[in-house]
Amino acid sequence: MLEEKVILVNELDEPIGTMGKMEAHEKAVLHRAFSVFILNNNNEIMLQQRAHHKYHSPLLWTNTCCSHQRVGESNIEAGIRRLREEMGFEANLKELFHFIYKAPFDNGLTEHELDHVMIGYFDNEPKINTEEVESWKWMKIEDIRNDMIINPDIYTIWFKIIFDEFYHYIEDHKL
């Protein structure tokens, strides 16, 4: 199986090439990514717990799904694809904002991403892909914020960064 490639970008989100996903994370090269937040009618976010066999951040809680766009794929198309692959459902997505972050892992890899944050709505149970996802749950936005203070080690490093950006975005904008 061919290794997935990520789209290398500059700080203006202009593509400058591609690189294998693992190499990009080993070298901490800036690349395009996305994060999806699915909310229900109770204004709760669907969180996923990463599968126990993932090569980094196993069993940690994170946003509904996140990944990398493929060459020729829009941000929305990528989000819908990965939502279907990981969580087993589709939802209409809307891009809210993007930002750059850098987050090192304990295993020597580093996320250095220009992350496109998207939102969608869904009120049913997902059909999780157990190769990707161990479990899932709904949590109120304020409960996530408070739990990250009390239990920071149960969340992925990138989710803590992205959630903070998301939280400040929703403080300033009506969803």
C-alpha cells in the first residue's frame, strides 16, 4: 500500500509540493490539514477516542475527525470523506476558519499544520470504523473545556489547541 501524501503549503495556504505523511511529521514540515466538529441539536460535540493501535495518541479523545486533504480535493470534500471513513456517516460541512499550529508528540513526530476547521450537524449514532476509532461520545462545549483543565492527559495535543481556537471562534460568532 502506498503511503499517503500530504500537501505541503506556505503560510498563505499555497501548495508548494507533496511529501509522505510520516516524513512530513518527522521533519515537522508545514502541511494542509482539517479538523471536523460535529454538533447535535443539544449543542454537544461528538468526540472520538482514537483506536488503541494507532501509532500516536492511542486511546486519547479528540474532535469528531481530522486528517489531511488529498491533491485535488477541496477542504469540504476531504472532511466529508474522512467523516464517512472514520465515523460512518455524512454531514454537510461548513468551513469556519483556518490557522497554523505546531505540536510535538512524545514519539518524536510533530504536527505542523495549516488546519481548516469545519463544523457540521448530526443527531444520530455513528457507525465507527474500529480501525480508526475506539469509542465516541457527545459532550457539551463547556464540559469539554472544563474537563481539559482537570484531565488534560486524556485529550490529543492537537485537540487541545484546536478546541481553544474553536471555543474563541464561537465566542465571537454565532453558529
